[in-house]
Amino acid sequence: MAISGKRSSSAESLATISNVVLSTFIVLTLYFGRELLVPLALSALLTFMLAPLATRFQRWLGRIGAVLLVVGLMFAATGAVGWVLTRQVMDLATKLPGYKENIQTKLRSIQVPSQGPLSKIAKTIEELKKDMPGGVPLSDPDAGVKVMPVEIVNGGDGRLKFMQVVLTPVLGPLGSAALVLLLVIFMLLQREDLRNRIIRLIGQGRISSTARAMDDAGERVSKYLLMQVVVNVTYGIAVAVGLYFIGVPNAVLWGALATVLRFIPYVGPWIAAAFPILLSLASSPGWMAPLLAIGLFVVLELISNNVMEPWLYGASTGVTPIALIVAALVWTWLWGPVGLVLATPLTVCLVVMGRHIPKLAFLGIVLSDEEALTPAEDCYQRLLREREHDEMELVDNYLKTRPLADLFDLVLVPVVAAAGMDDRGGFLETGQLAVVERGLGDILDAVSPDEPPADDAAFAVCCVPARARRDQLAGGMLVQLLWQAGCPARGAAVGTPMADLVNWLREANAGTVCISVVVPSTVIHARYLCSKLRGNFPGMKIIVGLWGKTDVTTEMIGILQSSGADDVVTTLADAAGRMTLYSQHG
């Protein structure tokens, strides 16, 4: 056993080391291979965006015709937008000199108090400027002399310098854009073949799960991109119309800029807002236009973030907001501004991979917007924090949408079972099991319905714990469900001697008894009680509740029935329904 434990520990250590090495290798590959990977990522992103349109046109034009039409439409739209924006920029350039007087008027209207921190700061800055190289000292007698700069020019070729300064920064992005376009065309033409090859490459015998992952990723990314285009275009149109009525020049330019920059998460909209707000300050003689422009962007952001995006996006991304923020930082660090634009689609793909590939399940846990813990796990960890007492908040929220039976079967019974198993395995500290059981008892007291009256001190159903406090707690849950149904019921205390238990059942005159069993209590404990109760009450209906146990076999049922049980149930809701019928029909 010791040797086996050491081997298991060594294997886990090696697996951890290999995962760290693999993660480091992936990060370094993404960082140093960005020159190759960024065009591939952009091509894949555009392919996801254009593939649905190409598939629709393919029915009438064929594959090649549909791809060429889609690419042509993309070129035409890009050219038309570029032409309009170029005209807008040229028009703005001719208007800017005329705004000088408005700017000077606004600067003169801002009065800085002669005595105050701002005036002192301004005076200090002026003095520092005069002491800096190139500044004019106060005592300089030649302060009015204008110095002409002298530049030594060599006889080099000006054309070579022009190519280095102007053409090189332009040709690089143009070459990358051409490469991306070429990749998009071939990806659209060969999209099914590429999909099959990726499935063959990473599937490795798991064809069905890999295909589901591919379909899920494609659907989520395509839907996200489509909805983002719709939201951003709608946002840009609203910006253009609003700025036009406010009186900000070149409103179409700022609407288009807002549409493009909104693809950059979080910071893009505010960068887009800064330009028209500054222009409104320069172009308007008063302060009303800038204030209206600021109000326009604030209102549009509130409507977009709280109405449009939740309505259109829904659960299309499946990524938590904090994960998107962290992903934006990471991808920006890896790939620069392009990584910021691609952060959300790439993170969506990682989440999908985490959902469908077991070795990458940690990605789904860290990034996915699904609940990290089930309600039962959440309740359990809250109960373990003895001093917090916040488990009732979870219970109250759960009962707003689910019935009491679901709370017992799906939340509290699993908590009871988990606490018992952890205590048995030595994972709980001394006294923690008692803390959890005490907290569960407080929850049962808080959600308890009114007890129905019993005729002549008789109870239709009595619940008997098989062995431990956990069995008594589950029996108490069944009693509360029976009370809710109007059926008189009582629960016995754990540890009651058999003679006292028999006398209690005889006095209660119960027609049905339920033996409550929660793991790690076993069928053996229930079998012993069945045989004892059947010997004392031959005509009583005996039901065994194996609460939360999903692997009940016919062999277990046969053992219990041979010991005197009439029925075996696994959920409290099922048991409450059957016992209510038994009490009504005798």
C-alpha cells in the first residue's frame, strides 16, 4: 500500500510538472510566433464571420461563386466606407483652422484663482519651463533675439529615405492584409475539408466529442461576431444621428469610428467618444454641445450594455466578465492591439475546448460563465464556514424558483452524504461534522411548514433513522414534506433503543414506517431494522429510503424485501407521494 501511494504521488507530481512545462511552451509559442499566428487568427475570425453568408449563397452560385461574391461584397463595403471616411477626414481638415477662435474663447473663460493650488502649480510649471534646455531665462538680455536652427544635410538619395520612412510602414500592413485575404478565400473554399482535418488531428478516436466541440465553437463564435456587428453598427448609427442633431461636424465620421473602435473591449467606446467630444469643444462657441455629446455617449453605453447586448448576445459567449477582462490583458500582452480585438473570440474557443476535452476542463472552470459549484456544493462549503452563517441566503434564493422537495433531494441530502463521507475518510477536522449537521438542523427549522393536527395522537407515518444523525436529518426532511401534504408524521431520534422504538411506534399507531438511510450508512443497517420491525409489526407498511443513492441494484432491493421491506425509494419527493397515498387509502 505504501509503495502504491508513493507511485501515485510520483505520477501526480510528474503530471503537474508536464502540465506546467506544456503551458509555458504554449505561452512562449504564442508570444514568439505572433508574426505567423496573428494572420492565421484574423483569417479564422473572418472565416467564421463570412461562412454563414457563403453557405447561403452556395445553394445558387456554387462554392467558388459564393466565395467570390462574399469576398467581393466585403471589398465593396470596405471601399465604400473608406471613400466616405476619406471625404469626411478631408472635410474636417479644412474646417479645423476655423475653430481656433472658439478654443481661445473657452480657454479665456476658464479663470484660475490668483491664490490657490492651481495657480501655484501653473506658476511652478512656467518657472520649470524656463529652466529647461531651450527655455528663456528671466534675466537673459537677448530674450527677444530669435535663433534660427541650422541643419547639416548630406547628399544622400532622398528617394531611398522616402521609401524607408513612408513606404515601409505602409507596405508591411498591406502585405499582412493581402495574406489574410488570401487565407480567408482558401479557408472559405476548403472549410469542410479543414474542419475534417482538425477533427482527425485532435480527435484521436473521440470523433463525436471533437465534432461537438467544433460545432459548439463555430456556433458560439459566429453568433457572437454577428451580434457584435449588429450592436456596433446600431451603436454607430445612433452616434452619427445624435451628433448630427447636436451640431458636431462630420457626424458620419465619428459614427463609423465608434462602430470600429467598439470591437475593442472596454476601452474602445471611450476612445471613440473622446474625439467628437473634443471637436464639440472646439467647434461650438458655448458649452451646451460638449455636454450633450457626453450625455449622448453615456446614454448609448447604458442602453447598449444593459439592454441591447444582454438581449442579442444572451449566452452566446459563455465567458464570465472578469475572464474577458483578464483575457483582454493576456492577449494584448501576447499580440498587441490585434490580440485585444481577438481576445473574446479566442477566449470563447478556449471555453468550448474546456467543456469538451477532459484534459482542458480547467479552462471551462476558470473562464466559463457556468456556476463553479452546484447548489449542493455551495451549501456545503458555506456550512463549513461556521462563523459566516450565509447558507440561509442560498436556501431562500433557491426556494424562490424551486419547490421544497427539490431543496431536500438536490441540495440538502447531497450535503448530508458528502459530510458523512468526508468525515469517514478523515477529510474533516474535529467537530466540523457536528457544525455541518447543526447548520442543516437550523435550515430545517427555518423552512419547516406548519405541522398538521393528528387525530387521537396517531401519526400516519413514522420515520426511523438507520444509524446516524445524518439519517435522522433526512428523515426530518421527509416529515416536513409530509406535513406540507397534510399528512401527520413524526421522526424518531437516533440512538433510540429497539425496545423504546417499538413502544413509540405502538403508541403512535402508525400505519407506515420509513427507514431513513444516507451514505455512508448502508443497506445492512436498514436490513437489521426491517427484520426487527417486521417481527413486531407484521401488518405495518415498511418503506426503506436510500436517499440520494443512484446505483440501487435488484440485489439490494431483494435483500431488503426478504428482510420485510414492502418498498424501496431513493428520493424524498417519491417517498412523500407514496406515503401520502398509503395514509389516504389505509
